[in-house]
Amino acid sequence: MPVLLCLSGLPGVGKSTIARALAEQAGALHLRIDEMEAAMRQSHMTCDDLADGGYAAAQAVAGAALDQGFDVIADSVNPIALTRRDWRQPSKHHHHLDVVITCSDPAEHRRRVDTRENDIEGHTLPTWEAVQNRRFEPFPDADIHLDASQLSREGAILRLFAAMQATKHEDTHV
């Protein structure tokens, strides 16, 4: 049974870097909300505020991919309980793992935000001030908590890949 791995965390903690490499290793679909929202902004639609448009589109794609047997790695800030809860719908008949990625070292987090390169046309990266002012509700119920300042990118990928495999392995014992 496929797995939806839903990454949450503030901008600059390493979600996309980890998601991209993990998707390649696992053969999973990487859904990056920033890319979807940038494409929506560049389309002919009028959208001053996408609100949850990118999330809704990604969740529809995730559901279809899961139904076709593909693992999905959803990469978005997911700042509040509502956005996190909505990811449960596409995975209701599949496995679901919630992952929170933080960077507990403020100097390292700021360095990452300040030195990030924008790899999405039409997307504006947030400033350090914007990241600090971003509302992000605690997520104590997440299945996995990773601190990117304490764990290497490779270590994070190994841990998440192992969790995905263990979750799939549970199917064989049912």
C-alpha cells in the first residue's frame, strides 16, 4: 500500500532539499506546493490570494497518485492544524506519515534562509523577517520530528526512507 509522507516546517529548514532527494531514492512523486502555486500565478487565472488553492490542487494529485500505487512526498509549510488535517483526505485509504522538520539553531536557520537560491520561476522566497513572523502552530502529534540542525540531510533521508519502508511492511503482517 502506498505512503503519503507529508512534510511540514517553516521555510528554510530543508524540506525541499530532503523531499527531492528522498523522492529520487524512493521512486516517489514529490509534490512541492511552492511550484504549484507559482505555476498558478503565472497562468491566465486571476489570483491575488491563492489561499488554499495550491494545497487543494496538490491534495487532488496526491490522491490520484496514491490510488495508482505511487508513494507521494508532500512538501509544504503546513503551518496550521487545518492544513495538516486536509492532507488526511487523499491518504484515507493509504498509509500516511506526518513529518515536522525544524531547525533549532536560529543562526543556522537564518543562514539557510538568507543564502537560499530561488529555483522556481515566479516564486518569491521569504525573508528571514517573514519566516520569523510566520504563524506555525506546534505539531506534537506528528509521526516523526526531525531537527535539521542536529541531523544531516543524508541522515534525515535515511530515517524517512526507513519509516516509509516500515510503514509498508506493516501491510504484510495484517
